[in-house]
Amino acid sequence: MWASSTANALRISGASKAQLSPAFSLSRCFSTGKENQKYCGPSVKLRSDPSVKPKPNPLPLFGLCWKLLKQLRPPLYTATASASLHRPRFLNFHNATRLFSDAPPLPPPSGEPPSIPPSQNPHSPSPSSLNQAELAKFAAIAGTWWDSEGPFKPLHAMNPTRLAFIRSTLCRHFRRDPLSARPFEGLKFLDVGCGGGILSEPLARMGASVTGVDAVDKNIKIARLHADLDPVTSSIEYHCTTAEKLVEEQRSFDAVFALEVIEHVANPAEFCKSLSALTVPDGATVISTINRSMRAYATAIVAAEYLLPWLPKGTHQWSSFLTPEELVLILERASISVQEMAGFAYNPLTGRWFISDDVSVNFIAYGTKTETL
């Protein structure tokens, strides 16, 4: 339209075809299918001069570059984070109105009376975060906890890396010598969801007085049998109970651990509140889990459970994973201030895990219990 109007104006003003530059013909005209012929509207036909090199029009290229820049603009949050957590990065998430874990439960089928939530049931002193389906899955494989080539092979492979993070952060927190063989001498540790004791035993060897709890009775029996094989670990107290029950008993510990547990509970927010209640003021809380990302779905579920397979099928539910931001917000609501976060990455060539700043799949967080007024 613009080209036709301009051409007509030039024709009316007496301008000849030769006065129209080749640049105008290339930038405003389109091909008619005939060689070296361009069409610029109903009134003007131009032939491009092969001897004159046209000047390119920068406007289409500029528009394309602008679109690419908008698509490549970094998101508000990237999966890669530094191992040392910068708290301002998480401030925007404190304004969130509700996490998916705070969503109300689905209504019961018709004909069944509605159940009273544990927090509103006068006969239940504390809410429960137990997930019966998850308990049944782990009870079925309880006898393989100490089989390094069995269903818990990934945890055995990851355990040295988890312990390295714990040793580093807690030695700084409690001002202990990281080079000492028993840096946690005199401290009371709680391992929630201890399973067969693959974390409790190394903590006991580092000098801590360890209590391990698990809701699966078979896990506790396996843990006790294995701990009795070593005089150092035989002092571990194992109990088939829950964190909520320990809160009722008014137990407290210098540090509380829940590694690879929170993704298997029914209510992560209530679970973290129990962990906080069990931690002494200025004590430490350490939680590790899996990020709810597409990369985690591809590696922790598709690859680990179906392709390799390292884990039994159905071990994890992607919708039960938490993002780092959600975990930080849940812990903040439970009076736990996250101080440091790191990722765990796997090297398929060496078959070993290492600490990374990539929290897109497996990650671990260390926080401190803040004083409550």
C-alpha cells in the first residue's frame, strides 16, 4: 500500500522510472516470478539494474534480533545457584499466598462422611504427615537397605557426598574442628526417616549421640541388627515412631536431619514444623530432596526407575517434589532460616556423586532454628 502510494505520487509529480532507486525496488517490492523484474503496485513496474548492488533494509533484521533477544532473556530464577545461598534471591517468594502443599484436600466420594483434618480433630493431639502408600512401598524393600547393589544403590553412592556437606556446614555451625575424627562429640542428632541407618551410623562414628526414627517397623529392625555389628554404632537409639510423636514427648536435638524424606510425606509444611519443634534454638536442620523440574523428571524417574533401572518403579512421584523456593518458604514459616544450599551431581564416567551449584535435580539445604517470641 505504501509502495503503491509513493509510486503514484512520483508518477504524478513527473518522476520517471529511472529516478526510483534500486534500493527502493528491493526493499519495497516483491518478485513477480520473472527474472530481474519487481512489482511495486498497480501503477509502476521497475527493472532492477544488475550493475547496482542494492542496499539491504535493516528493519527486518532488527525486528528478528529483537525477537531473539526477548526469547533469550534469562528467567527470574535459574536452576543453577551458588553453593552459598544468597538470601535476597528468595525474598520475592515470601509474598506467595499459597503453596501447592497448602491446598485443601480433595472431597471424599459421595456417601462417605467427610473426614476431619488432623489439625481440627480434637482427639488427635498433633497432625500426622504419614503417607501410608509410601510406607507400604518402603516396607516391601526394607530387607535390602544394606545391599549396595539393591534398590537403595543410589543412596549408598550419594551418602559420602551428603556426609561431606553435613560435616562442612555443621562444623562451621557448631564451631568444631573439621579435621577431627569425631567433630560432633557431645551433640545430639536426630535422623528422621532413618530407614536402615545408612546416615545414622556415619554420624555416630563422627561422635554424635544419634537417635533414628522411622515409621516402618521393618526398617527399624534392620537398622538395629546392622548397628549391633559395630560397638561404635550400637549406641544409636532406634525407634519406630514419627517426628510428630517426638514433639508430643517434648524431645529436642542439636541437629535434625531429614534426607530424601520430605518428598514421601503427605504434608511437607506440617512435617517441617515438627522438625523445627524438635530443634533447639540456634540448632541446625538439614533437608535434602529432589527438585520439581523437568530435568529431575527425566533423570530421577524416567532414567533411574525405568531405563537403568536403579530404583523400583513408582518410587517417586514428580508432583510430590519441591522446588528450592518452595522448600525455603516452608522452612521460613516453620522458623528455620536457610543458610546454605547445594546440589548433588552425578558423574556417569566415575559413577560418583559430587557437590555442585546445580540444584536442578538433587539438592540439600542447611538452616538454623530462629528464636521464637
